Amino acid sequence: MAAPAAWELQAARWVRPAAWAGGLIPLALLVAGAFTGGLGADPIEYVTLRTGFATLLMLMCTLAVSPVRKLTGWNWLAPIRRTLGLCAFLYVCLHFATYLVDQGFAMEYIVEDVAERPYVTAGFTAFLLLIPLAVTSTRGWIRRLGKRWQKLHRLVYLAAGLGVLHFIWLVKSDLLEPLVFAAVFAVLMAFRVPGLPGGARKRPAKAPAATRRAAAES
Amino acid sequence: MTFRLLFLALTAALPATLAAQHGHDHAAHAHHAHPAQATQDSAFAALQARGRKAMGVDQYTSTHRFDALADGGRIELQRDGDDPEGVATIRAHLRSIADAFSRGDFATPAFVHAEQVPGTDVMAARRCIGRYAAVPRRSPPDLAGGEMLIRKPEIPSSEITPERLYVDRREFLGVSAAALAAAAIPAVAACDTADGASRAAASEAPQRDEPTPFEDVTRYNNFYEFGTDKEDPARNAPRLLRVRPWTVVVDGLCDRPGRYGFEEFVRGTQQVDRTYRLRCVEAWSMVIPWRGIPLRDIINRARPRAGARFVEFTTLHDPQQMPGQRRPILSWPYVEGLRMDEAMHPLTLLATGLYGRALPAQNGAPLRLVVPWKYGFKSIKSIVRIRFTDTQPRTAWNVSAPGEYGFYANVNPDVDHPRWSQARERRIGEFRRRPTLMFNGYTEVASLYSGMDLRRYY
């Protein structure tokens, strides 16, 4: 692997703060909206839609990091995978909290929703799947779990898939946005299929160490 | 319960009186006088004469039907054969009787029968309410007429006013009979919150129905012709929709079809102000002060034929003005429909305005339907065609997802949409969800669906 260019060393320094800044833009917009009356006639619905959308957006960005790294060789991108993943988790938490507020914390309705309405079941499952990933995102857990860490974190594929399904199943008739997410998700997953261009390849001897280092750096 | 028995006594008394005077065989709750036999009986002839005077219609050739309902009773009077004038007379009579009952005047039955009819004194004492509704032509048999509902009052008697005032006032004051009824059902009230104290409060205080602010009514709309986001219509419709000139076609199975300019369409009609709850299928709701024309006035003007069983409405189809129509989100143009009796119901409105001004574009200018006991998607916007038909119209959402959106689409907290609950709703501007009311609180329409399985016909 070629030694990183000077600009890449620069980039490595600002890439994580930049990812945080970018990832928090949707939240900043919501907060600004709350103070300027920009949340519309039904703020709870608006916040639910926006946080859900932001969650999917962040998940797709998270899933895009590794393929982009592989295609460009920009390994300095590695740290932002965790940043964006944590942003996704932040938004899914806000999304779920808004839902609880929307339901007035009425357990009988929430249980009924989760059990009987497929789109809620899918969304709720995706939320649950993301919890262990957020918890084990720290350096300590990465070290402790070793090889199992990567296996565990493949759950993000399932979570993102369920998130897209959740979106597809909840819209009334205009499937454009959920289908765009589905298409992006499909492309990003294709990179993970061994044998496809850009897909997972048999790792060269050096790769695991590099990956681990990159992960550890984050 | 006691009330039902009293009503049965009254309704049984009417045919019984006839039977006694006439010696003629009667079905239990319906009587149909046969001229050949009836004319031989002078007492019956006298009754007929009084009936003609009081009711303006000949009992020889009209049919009475009496039904006992859970909360009162129903009298249906229909005219045989093809007699629009007779039908009009019957309807006028029933309307005036309903008004009289509502005023506490129960003298007419006594006049017809030349004696105090059992039950009327009880109804008077109980201050029963009469409600009138036209009954459309039914075939077979080929009858048309009106019905009057007699209901025990669910609101304080001091609140009783003539029908139109009653409807409007009740909506404005938020003293909804149905809201009170719902509040009385602990199961429904308990849905509101898990918190014990506020649950008790919810079951005691009737829910208020304050008009939703004009700003929210005009910026939070489902009008997919202008975009699927709630705020798209407010952004796009005012600049894209040309409401003048506007043409409305009235056609199909009617004797007076027509093609009207908008001004011509509303000319000579009586504009009324009605404040209604609007419940969207997405489980939010508003309270909107509409202005408009009772749809039945338009229907009566068109003179529907015997075979007209449904009214179909169509929205403008013009992808130039309506960018949403450039994509197949629904099968354009948007089509909605009502059964004839639903269309003729006094609550059904063709709105031309809200908050005292002309209808804003995003709310369906210049002419939209408002059917307050049905989910909002039934209340079709920007109407260009009203067609009378003998087959159930293929309505837009029903075609798009028949398992999710029925033709009837009556607001019903007990029948969930397959993907979400309909038990509660959020009133725009409020934080906490409130229980959804059967027929959106307009329980007076229940008789339109008596005997129908509302789970099947959702």
C-alpha cells in the first residue's frame, strides 16, 4: 500500500469532526425549526418523519464508507464509519422517543403496534438491532470482542434492510423515496457480495491488520 | 329501554288505530292502505282527510314504515310510483314534523288520529328530538320519500333548537352528543392515557372542539395532485391552480343534466355555514368552519332518475396545473362517490369556502365535498364533474389499495386500517391523542348503515 499523501494526512485530521458536523445537520435543522415554528401544523408527525429519514440517511452513509474506501484507497475515511453509525443511532433513538410521545406512552397501543403492524415490527426490530452495535462501538469493546466484533457488526446490514422495509411499508402510495433508499441499499450491499466488482475479496495477508488498525483508530 | 317500549307503543298505536277504524289487516310495522277497501270505510276516510290536511299526502297511495331503534325510533314515509310532487310533500311534512317535535310540539299525530296518540305525551315530557332526512328513491319497490328519526335527547333540553341551528351550534360549542356518549364509555376514555388522574378527567369533561386555526387548516393538506408532503399543496396549489373559469358538469342518470360555470353553479343556492370535524384516515383531525351548499340541493336541482343509486365526483385532471398527476401515485383523475342516501343526507356539504372566505386552492378550490362522518379522503377536492350512476363508483383510493380503503370509509374506531390503529386521533394543535368517535361523532347517520356489517363494508 502506498504511503498516504500529505493531503491525506491533513484530511485524516479533519474528517471526523467534519462527519460529526455533517451528521448533526438534520438535528440542527429540527432544533432550528422548533424555535422558528418551522415544524408545521403537526410537529410530532414532522419530527417522526424527519428523524426516521435521518436515520436511514445516516445508515446508508455508514454503509457507504467501506466501499468508498476500497474503491478510492482513501483509508483515512475509516474513522467516520463509527461517527456516522452513532449519528444513525442518535436519530433512531429520537425517532423512537418521538413515537413513544406520539402514543402518549400508552403501553397497550405500543405493544399492539409492535405485534400487529408489520411496518412497526420491522422498524422496532431494526432499532433493537442497533442498540448492541452502539454499545460495542467503543475502543474497549472492539478490543474485547476481537474477531467477533466484526461479525456482530454485520447486523447493521439487517438493521438497514429492515429500516428500508419499514419505510416501504408505511407510505400510503408514493413509493419514490423508499424505493430510492432501497436502490441505494441494494447497491451498497452488492459491494459486500464476494465476487462482484468491488465486492468482498479474499483478504490479502496485510488487510486484516490494516482493518483492525483502522477500526482501532476510530 | 323504557324509551324503546314507549316508542313501540306509539308506533304500534298508529297502525292499530287504523286497523280499529278500518278493520283491515296490517303487517306488524308497516301498513299499506289499499284504496278499494279503504274507500268503503267512512271513519278511515275521515282519517284520510285529516291526514291529507296535516300531512299533505294521501295515505291510500303512500307507505308508512316504523322501526324501533336503540335510542329512539324511525318513521319512514314513502310515496308509490312516479310522483315527485308527492315525494316533495312527504319530505316537507316529515321535516316540519321533525321540527315540531324538536320544538316540543307533538300535536300533529293527535290531529290526524282525532285523539291523543299513546306515547306522544311521553315524548313531549321527555323532550324527544325529531330529526329529518330524505330517503332517496329505492327500487324495487319504486318508492321515495323521507324519514324522521325520533331520539331521546342526549343534550340538555335547554340546548334543543331547530335542526340547522342545532347542528351548527352543537359543533361550535363542542357539546357533541357523541363525545359525551364516548366519554361515558370507560373503555374508550381509558385509551387516552395511562395516567389514572387524567383518565378520570377525560371521562368527566367532554372533549372540546375548537376550530383549528386558519393557518393550520390551510398549510397541512393531503392533496396529492400538488405533492405528497403535507405542505406541498399550500406551496404549489395557490400558484398553479386556475379556479376561474371553472366548469362543473352534472350528468348521468338525471333529468336535468348541465354544464355550469362556477358562478352559475352556485347561483340560486342557499349557502350555509357548518363547522365540522374532519378526521383523516391517517389518524389526525381538525375542526373546520366550512361554507357551502347542502349537496342535496344540487341533487334535487338535477332531478336524478329512478336508477340513480350513487353519485360520482371527479377532480380536475390537468397535469399542467397539477404536477402530482405527472406521476402515477394514484390513478388520475381522483374519483370519489357516495351512495344516494349518503349524498342526500343533510350533513353532506359541497363546500365553497372556509372561515368565511373563498376556498383556498390547497383546500380544494373552488368546490369540494365535505362528508364529516367519513375519512377525509372521501371529501374530494376541486370537483369538475358530478355524475349520477347505478353502479358503485370506482373511487381512487379504493382502486389503489382495496384492502386498505373501502368505498364507505366511515370513521370507525373499532375497525383499524390494516397498517395503523384508528382508535385514536391527534387533533391538530393538540399534543395528546384523543379517542376517535364512531362516525366521527355524527351518530345521526347510523341509520344509513343499519343492518350493514361495518367491518366488511369499511
